[in-house]
Amino acid sequence: MALTTAPDPTRRGPGSDRAHAERRGPGRFRHSEGLAGYVFLSPWLIGLMGVTAIPMLLSLYLSFTNYDILTPFSEVEWVGLANYERMFTADPSYWHAVRVTLTFALIAVPLKLAAALGVALLLNRAWRGVGLFRGLFYLPSLLGGSVALAIVWVNMFNRDGAFNSLLSLFGITGKPWVNDPDWALETLMVLAIWQFGAPMVIFLAGLKQVPTELYEAASVDGAGRFRQFRNVTLPMLSPVIFFNLVLETINGFQGFTAAFVLSNGTGGPVDSTLMYTLNLYITGFTDLNMGYASAMAWVFLFAIAVITAIFFSTGRFWVHYSDGEDR
């Protein structure tokens, strides 16, 4: 004869708290969960509104004004599209900065990605001490756009710097590279290319995902190293190449620190290093024309968005994924 025990009406089983809350009202329970979620999100929301959203909207408003920082905000003069009209039709220094930035990005970014991919291919081997070399090649990227690194770079390429000392060993007379208008921008390009560590690590991760069976099949078909690289490595790495290309292009257009340090904040010599962001800084914080600088910033944002959209729209023609679907 089986004995049964009557359930204790005072004992609450698993999930009873949730069931009790739902009996009181499902809307109240969902409201409490939503409120807790917003509490945990509040630091991010405060940062988004206070550091990003509100300043962006304020700068959009200022781009239609003649604001010079020193004028009280209540006395800001509304000028409509005058800042944008001046930018495109009456400011030669603006278009010079655009040309300098385009030249820098179109040369430095492809060479940086090529160097990153080349070194990644060399380090994608089971050599002794390869981890040490990976760390050493990645180290410059950790320094990023630091002022200290830019100062070291300027000292390396001035008239009495280490680079000219190296050239003198081969009987070559150097020049003050950073003070020569024909070479100052090139020294910034070399600095940007030298910091290829971050895309190199991403390329290494992509190379690890390429199936070795593809190389074995290509080798059986008689493909050499170059054909394997062209027909196997590049197609399989195309998503990684696309990712690095987008990021490095955006970073290339945003170059500021090295140009500021090299030219002492002037864009010299002879405006040869007047990058777009440096010109924006000079306009807003040196000339105190914050309204015009805000207009420059919004045009810059729109240009970056257009370039990124072009990359994504054309990526479906050359970016291939391992599942056989192009996106």
C-alpha cells in the first residue's frame, strides 16, 4: 500500500516566485524586468547621449552658424548654408587638405595592407620562436597614434637623425626629410605603413582558417606557390581583406597625431602635411571658427559613410565566403 503525503501549502517550489509575480500581473513582471535592464544599460546610455549623440546634434546645429567659441551661445549667428558654400567654393586650403588626405590614404593604406599580408604569410609557419616575431611585429600597433612615437619618428628623419646616419654608411647624403615639402608627407606614410601589426594579426587569424586540403588539391593539380596564393589564399582571405580594407581606410582618413607633431600643429612645411583632421582642428581651435569646423566635420562624416557604402556595395563582386555564398 503506497503512502502519499499531502503537499505542504506553505512550501514554494522552483519557479514559484516567478509564477506568483505573473499571477499578480504579467505586465507588472515584464515592467520590472525591463526596468532592471535599463538600470544596467544606464551607464552606456548616459555615455551615448552625453559623449556622442548630444555633441553630434549640437555640432550639426553649429555647422549652420558663425560660432567662434568666444561668443555666448545665446548670441550665435545663424548663417544657413554659408559655411558649406564657403567650403566648396571659396576655401583653397580646404581642397588642399582634401588632396593631401586622399594622397596619404591611397598610397599608405594599400602598402600597409600589403606589408601586413606579406609578413602574415611569413609568420604563418611552425618556426621556432615565431611567436616572438609575431609579438615584435605587432608591437608598433600597440603604440598607435601616440605623441611619443611621433616625436621619435620626427627625430629619426630630421637632418641629424638615425636615418641619415644609416645613409651616410653607404656614402649617401641625406636631407631633412621632415622639413622638406617634397618628403614630409612620405615620412608620415612610412610611419603608417610601419604600424601594420593589427591587420597582420587579423590576416594570421584568417590564414589559420584556410583548409590545408585546398592547398593539397591545388598541388596535385600542378599549381605552384604563386597560383596557390592567387587561386586559394586570396579568395579564402577575401572577407578578411575586406574587413581590414574598410578599417584601415577609415583610419587612414582620420590621421592626425603624427601630422600635428611633425608640423607643430601648422600642417607644414608649406602645408605638405595638412591632413583633413588637422585642418579641421586648426579651423576650430586655432582660428576659433567652430561653426565652420563643424561643417567640415559633417562633410567628413558623410564622405566616410559614402566610401564605406561603396566598399560594401562592391564587395559582393570580389568577397567570397567558405559557404559558397557571396554577400
